[in-house]
Amino acid sequence: MTTLLWGVLPYVTLVLLVAGLFWRHRYDRFGWTTRSSQVYESRLLNIASPAFHYGILFVLVGHVIGLFIPESWTDAAGVSEHTYHLFSLYGGTAAGLVTVGGIALLVYRRRTRAPVFRATTANDKVMYLVLVAAIVMGMVAKLAHSSGDGYDYRRSIAPWARSLFTLTPDTDLMAGVPVLYQVHALIGMALIALVPYTRLVHMFSAPVQYLFRPYVVYRSRDVGQLGVRPERRGWEKTDV
């Protein structure tokens, strides 16, 4: 079971992610969108959307630092384990709360605004459920092991995550990981696998071509310019 969960399932998740992105880009380019509902309601969205996006951005940055920056690097930078633990605990919890708050407001908006609710699909509901579960379980795991310097996942979960990219998964590292962290990791993999098949796919979109497009030149309309005549009120005559 350990090999299946921590040695096979991560690669199944990666295959589903890559295959889903390829399929969406190849066969569903018009569906590669957030399916924005701003046209139906914007007041709540203007609060909920920034809260969610900024919160989830900090959550992702925290995971990247925690999983892929070795402990030796932070030690070399003069960051003690206790300092790192406090930053991870308070910073991660704050980012998680902001994200969950944004999601809660988004869900409230979808449930109480009829046009937005009618535009909500079963796919959206599953996405919200898994996303909230992943974030909440991460906060619960962190808070449940917050005493002292907390659980040092950088000596177990982080090396395991990095070993996946070298195609030599060290599954034994996950054997002694607390159950809450294991559940968080499993839900996280489920979320990653779902990304290409939900509106979350837009996180892989970036208007890179915008940086290289030609300049758009705007010119004022000069009445005296050749070929331009002043506008006149009323109907124009036709030759018909």
C-alpha cells in the first residue's frame, strides 16, 4: 500500500494532469476559460475573487518553498528551524484563511444569485469541494502539530516530493508521516489531477503573446484631415 500511494499514485496524478492539459488544448480550446460570471454579479465578485487568488498564490508559494527548498539552504541563509516553523505556521494559516474566506464568499455568491447558480455545474461543485478539503486539511495538519517546532515535514515529505522528480521515489519517507499530513497529500494529488478538467485549468494560461504584439496606435479624428468629413445629425441619404 505504501508503494501504491507514494510511489505509483503521484505518477498517475502527473499523467492525468499532462494528458488533461493536452486534451483541453487540442480539443477544447474554447472551454479553456474560467467561465466568468461577472456579467451576472460583480459586487461580491470584486471582493471574493482577489481574496481567493491572492490567498491561493501565497499558499502555492509556501508549498513550493516548503517542498523544494532544502533545509540546508535555509540554514545557510541564517533562518533557524524555529523561525521557519513560526513563519510557516502563521503565514500559511493566514494565507489559508484568506483563501477559504474567498472561496466561502464565492460559494455564497453562487448560491444566492440565481443567474450565477444556474451557471454552476456539477464539475464546479466537485472542484470547490476538493479545493476546500485540500486547504482545510493542510491547515488542520499544521495546527494539530504546531507545538514546539512542529512536525518537520522538510525531513520526510519534502525529500519524498523531490525524489519523485528524479524517478526514484523514496516511499519509506512517507511511512512515518502523521496521518493528517498523509490525507492532505492525497487530497492535494486529487486536486492536481482534477485541474485540467475544471475551470482551474486557466491557471496555466498566460497572455505571453501580449508582450510581443505590435503597438496599437490611437489617433484622434481630425475633421480637417483629407477624406474625413464632419458628422451630421439625422439620417444620411442613400442612393437607393
